[in-house]
Amino acid sequence: FTQHLTLDNMKFNSRETHSRDGNKYDVEIGGVHERGGWYEIYDVASGGEYFHAEGELELDKVDGKWTLTGYDGTFELHPLVVEAVAAQGILIDL
């Protein structure tokens, strides 16, 4: 499922399964106005026992456009999470 955001309503949610490097990952992101956003990613095969990461997405309006300006929870934001955020029309400025 995917719900896209607008500039007036920063409410979105997306959950998709992606394949990368021979593995399947479940990637879920979401956000609510004034509370920022969040992400969760895990490998499907082990249900997150082998690989799991989650945290916060720092989203700000920059020049009138929603922009990912930071994150918390992991040392490096997984590329599939960045791709999922960008697919929502959010600019990436990390």
C-alpha cells in the first residue's frame, strides 16, 4: 500500500518488498505532520532475525518542498529506505 503526501498534508505510509543482493527486504516508511517520519526494514527470509533496522526520519520543508534532512536509529540509512522516501516525492539532502 502507498499513500503519497502533499505539501499541506505530510501524512504518508508505504510498505513494499524489494529484492537486492539475492535477498528480499520488507521496507516500510511513514510520516505524520509535526512528528516527522519513521522507517523499518528487515529481511523477509528470517522475519528480521538476520537483518533489521528502524528509526526516525527527519523531514523539513526546504524551499517549499518536503526534504529528508537527517535520520536516527542506524549509522547509515539503507539504500532501499532512501529509495522508498524518494518514491514519495521527498527530496533527499543528507
